[in-house]
Amino acid sequence: MLLPTVVVAVLTGCGAGSGGGDAAASCAALVDYRDHQYMGTEALGLTRGEPLGTATLPPPCQDTGEGGDPGGPTSVTALAVRGVDPDIAITLETAEDDVLYINRDSDVTLPEIKRMIRD
């Protein structure tokens, strides 16, 4: 199964029912870390590891048509996830305890990552 079919995008303050299409894609929880883009998903039971360095969140979602300055990208601390290579997945210091960010270039699926987390 391909990663996009198993990843449930976590929305970053955007209305889940608002419009769909390109606007909905812009609201996916994405983060840039070490020249790769990671997509957020829920993964219960993960254990946060040591700080890895700086990751970058894109500007806030602007799909609501409210206008105004969305601001720029935000720097956050990337954290390791116990049992998972950071080239596959990370979490963020500012993320909720069950949010995992999976490298979009990785061939590893969410079920495989969940097995790594449990082992």
C-alpha cells in the first residue's frame, strides 16, 4: 500500500470541511527537515527521543479567505522517535504527543512505522 493511502493528514488550524482540492492540500501538516518534507499523521504510543535540530513549518494555512498576512515559516525543534530512523519519521517539540511526521520520500508505510514504535 502506498504511503498517501494510509496517511491521515492532520490539519493545522484549517476547516476540514472547507472546499477540498488545492486549498485542502495546503492545510496538510507538513514540515521541512534536512531537505525533505515530512507529512503529519497520528501514531499513538510513540516515545519522543532526543532533539535532532531545526525543522521548518510553512506559513499558516490561508484557505479560509480571511486575508491578512499569514506570516512566514516557523522554526521548531525536530525530535527523534524511539525505534524509528529520523530519515523515516520524526516528531516536533511543539506537536501533540501522538503526532508523527513521515518523510514523504520514504518507502516505509505507517503500519511498518507503528511496528517499529512498538518494538
